Amino acid sequence: MTLKLNQLAIVFVAFSMLLSSCSNTKAEVKSEEQNVKGGFPFMLPETKPNRPLSAALERNYDAFMGPRQETNELFTQFKYTKLKGFDYNDGDGTISRRDPSKIIFVNGKYYMWYTHRETASAPVGVSNAHLSNDSIPSADWDLADIFYATSEDGFTWQEQGVAVPRAEKPNLGHRSVTTTDILVWEGKYYLYYQAFSVAPGKNGGDNCPVAVSYADSPDGPWTPYGKDVIPNGAPGEWDQFSIHDPYPIVHDGKIYLYYKSDFAKSETTQLVRMHGLAIADNPLGPFEKHPLNPIMNSGHETTLFPFKEGVAAFAIRDGNEMNTIQYAKDWVNFDVAANVEMMPDAAGPYIPDVFTNTKDGRGITWGISHFTVPHGNWKKNHAVLLRFDCDLSLDVHDPKMKRHHNKPKIQTLYRHGLSKEQRQRIDKANKAVLEHSK
């Protein structure tokens, strides 16, 4: 009898728990239904809520790495610092430093390479390339060599001099060598760069092949390979005229070299700039272009870094998706991950794991970029190097770098004023309106 009563008690308790569970489930469903029927919650959910969402809200949760900028790991502000150790001849346009490489750390020092021009006069401009000669540059990157500098703190630099000089005629790069980037592969160092044999602008544009030099030490000496390592596309293809800004990263045991090309210019349209990818097993090639090229529809110079299992990229200045940081989990198909302000031009970041074949990229916190025509006078055209800092790292949490809405000074807005022709057009339209109203 006692056993039967205990059994009945157990059954009763179990039945009560089942009823309670059903009641709780109904309450949760009712609460969820109320949430769906009611307005969107005041406190922004950190995860995507289970309710009908507009396209914009769907995008906010699906496209970004956080529903708000503060929690988006690929959103940042950029802070800038003037570098010590470089002279620009009072900004008269005769000395220029631009397009810095990625930064590496070797033997207790940071190393970077960059385009260095020192000429008797400032550039005459690509449109006036016919006025250039063996001592007068057409573009800011004409008649240039590749220099390098070292630093112990990333703020004060010691220029070490030329790394890769212009070649002897008629070898590849005898006019100018520019826009370099560094690869470390199996204990050796490789510098990829653009090698000009004529002045930029004289052959219909900024057309030149990609060359490479290699060394056993970051201090050189550098041996030129002497051949084009990434050929231009076939006639009629998007990259038939230019392969610019070569940018190598080690991924999947291979060299993933990202690049930029300019194309689609006509009498009525401007150049379109997009990015491509070429992959090789050996630093000297052959490089095979990806069949989905171009893989990014926006961006000027190339700046990328491993991030988690994928790769992040800056889309700087040009294109429908300009001023964004993008992400490709598969290293090929990029999506916008963050919209940012005041992006660094031609950024060369310090990426500790860029050549480690990592599957867990940790991101970046600083680097070197350039700023062109710093005084606004194109007759003294040159570029200067500067440091940028940011929080695009999984190992750093800097809330000040996650603040948003930079307000420009009013003088900055006025500098972007109407041209004389635009003002004349508006005045003419106003005059027509007044005459029509009489």
C-alpha cells in the first residue's frame, strides 16, 4: 500500500511539473507574440530578435559584426600623428615620400619601405607628361626609388637610404620604381613594386608591370628578378593596362597577392578602380588570377589584414562602397562590415601575423599612411608619411576609438566650395527664374 502511494505521489509531481512547463511555454509564446505585435524594443537587442524586421534592420544584424558601432569589431576611428625623422625641403615639392609598405618587426626594429622622390623640381602633372624629361618628373611617383626606414617606437624613424634603385636602361624599372610592399617567405624577403620604363602619362596612362626584388635580410642587398611577375590582362579585360599596388599576404600555404586596376575611362566618364587577386605557390610566380576578379568593387590603394578566419580590407576613396572596411571569410567574396571616417590613404599597417598562415587573424592597431599635397598647392605637389592608430584588433579594447560622428571644422566645409563655373550656372538659373516670375 505504501509503495502504491509513493508511486501515485511521483506521478502527481511529474504531472504538476508538466502542467507548469506547458504554462511557462504558453507564457513565453504569449510574451513573444506581444513583443512581435508591439513596437521594436527601446533597448537595442545585441542579437537578432525573433520578430519581423525591415530590410534595414535585417542588414544591421546580418551584415555587420555588431548591431551598433561600439560592438562592431571592424569599426574604428583613425587618429593621426606627425612622424619625426623625415625632411621635405620645406614642402617645395622636390622631396616626396609616399605609398608605404606593410611594417615588419625584425631584430628589435620596425621596418618599412616606400616610394622616395628627390628631384630638382616639383612634378608637372600627368596631363603635362610631355613637359617631363630625365630630371623633371611628370607624376609625384615619377623618377622615384624605393627607400626604407627603421624605428624603435613607430613614431621616430631613421631613413636608411635606397633599397631598390631605378634600374639601368633598358631594364625594367629604369624610369621609376614605386608603390612597394613586403613579403616574408621561408626566411627570405621579397619587395613587389611597380616598374616604369616611361614617364607616367606618356604611354596613355599609369601603365607599368609588377616587378620583384629579393634579399636574405631586410637591410638588403636586393636582387632584382628582372621579369614581370603578374602580367596585365588580355586586350579588352578590366586589368589590360594596369596592375597597381601589389599587396602580398600568406594564406592557405600560398601567396595571396591583392592588386588594384584602373579601367573603364572614356571621354565622358572617369576611371573606375577595383581590386583583384592573384595566387602563387612561389614568390616569383607564376601567379594565377582569380576567376572572380575583380573581387572588390571599390577602393583606391590596397590595404588588407587577416582577421579571424578571413581577411579584412580598406575600401578607400573610390567606388560605390568607398570609405568602408570590408570582410571576406573566404578571402575572395567581400561584404561591407563597417562604414568609417577619415580613412588613411595608402595605409601600410603593422600586422604581426600577416605571414604566419594564420587561421585566427588578430587584426591591427597602427600603421603608416601618406597624405598628398599637404599644403593644397599642386604646383608644389608631394606627399608626406604619417602614423595612424586605430582599434581593429581582437586583443585591444579602446572605447575612444569606437566613438562616432566626427564633426569637421567649418573651414574644411568651405574649402569644398562651389567652383566658379558651378556658381555661374546657379546664378544663371536664378536669373531665369526671376525673369519667368515677372
